[in-house]
Amino acid sequence: MISRPSSVLSLAIILLVAPSASCSLSPPAQAAEKLRIGIPVVAMSQLPILIAQQNKLFQAEGFDAEVIQIRTALALPALMSGELDFTTSAETTIRAAISGMPLKAIGFIGIRSSLVLVSNPGINSVTALKGGKIAVSSLRTTTDFVARDILRHYGLNPDKDIVTFPLGSEANKIAAVKSGAVDAAIVTLPSDSIAEEQGLKKLVFAGDFIEGLQSGLATSVKKINENPAKVQRMARLFVRSLEFTRSRRGETVDFIIKQWQLSRKVAENSYDLMVKTFSPDGEAPERLVRILVDEVKRAQKIEREISLSDVVDFSFVREARNPSK
């Protein structure tokens, strides 16, 4: 059943209804606790959350969960207002926290980019995009930043040599390239394979050379302070779903085939690329967090000192991995 939330969420919400589960986990006897988690896109960067939904891991942790597709620009204010409990837009959440929003990332799925640059079939190189247009999901969010990182890697100036356009969904971005409205697009796995099937060209897999913070788990400082038990349970589910996705290749590939209507070969290749980007333990290396903090401080001319504890709190996933005796 699709709920009708108010305010921010009513502007852009898709409730993803879980298919029948393949694993037999008994839900707790007590009444389940409501939980809303926002994801920016239905893509393989969100696999652990989608797998948790498919296999009733939310129910096993005592949650009555709604997984909601919502643009990151709306997800952050929804976290602040309490309309969302968590978002997977962890990298963008850290950027917002550096700017002063009371939000924190508490875990990471990806620590290498899982994004792909696809283009019009007539474009044979990244440098050929100079003067062109690239579709991204939203401006000043991960797809936009990765597009710019790719261009820099190939010697272009993203502030002068291209224009990025926020087009939202994967389908919108692919359609824009096909129509000629833009020259290329940043897409997530397995949309690169879908784009190729529709005649587009895969130019670059960003994970080959871009290390950086990607999707994960984030929430508000208020949630951490007022309901740490809920945060801890979500962290436990997060760690469990990450390990489930990594260790159960066959079941996860079966899910990918069904979810995106892919051939087994394409699904297996996409899965293997995606897993290479995963954090081994649900955390992000301190140096990657520091690089992001320093980058945002320079860009926004922020002079105040920002400690890592101001923007991340990995204590919950650490406790989930090694529960106190």
C-alpha cells in the first residue's frame, strides 16, 4: 500500500514494495516499529538496502519499513524534519554537515565510485565531450561530482568545458542522451548495460580510477541523540545486509535479474563490478572522509576547524560488528 506522507516527502515519493522473500526469517512477536529510509535511485548502489527488503531483514530487526525513492535535495530536509529516519545519500549528507546541517553519516556501502559515463554512440572519448552536456541525477550531489572528477581525470575543466543537467531518474538520463538533448550521462549499475542495449556507448567505469565516498547510511544528529537504540538496530541491519549481499552471490544475482530484467551474464558482470566498490566493514577510511572535508572547506571557503566526528559516527556499525559482551 502506498502511503500519503505530508510536506517534503509528498513532493517525490515512490514506495518500493518488497517481493516475496527467499529466506525464512521469523519477525519478532512485538509490534514492528515504523521506519522510513530514503534512497536516491533504484540502482545497484542501493543493493544492500534492496536485498534487506527482499529478504525481510527489516522485519527481522523489528521494523515496519518503507523504502522511499526520493531526490537527495529533498531527502536532507526530510531527515531534518523527521519525515525520514535515514537516507543512503551518505556522501552528500557529509557535504551538508560540513556546511552546518546537523546530520551525520553512520556507515558506507561504497568507497569507490560505481558510476558509469555513457554517451551518444558517435562520441569515442571523454575529451570529445568538451563543449557538451552531461545529464546527472541532481546538481551538487554524487553524480554531478563524479562527472566532474571524470572530466578532470581526462584533462578537461568541468567548470568551463561542459554543462551538467539535473534530470533525475536513470530512464530520464538515458532518454536525454538518445534524443540528443545531452551528449552523455552519468548512470548507475546496471543502467549502463540497459543504455548499451538501447544503442548508447559505455565510455568510462569511474570505479577504475575514482576512490571516494558513495552511498551508505546517514541520519540526523537529533535521531542519534534522541533514539540511539533505533539507530543501533538500523546499523545492525545495515552491516548484516552488506555482508549478505557480498557473500550470497547467487541469490543476489537472481534478484538483479528479476529486478532489472537482465540476462544472467550481464547481471553477474554488474554484480562483480559493484561488489568491488563495497566497503569491507561498513565504514569509510578516515583519509577519504578527510579528503572530502578538506575539499568542501576549500570550495565553500570555510575556515573553521571541522573534525571527523562532526560529520561521521561509525560507532554504531562498529558495535554491530562487535557487540559488547
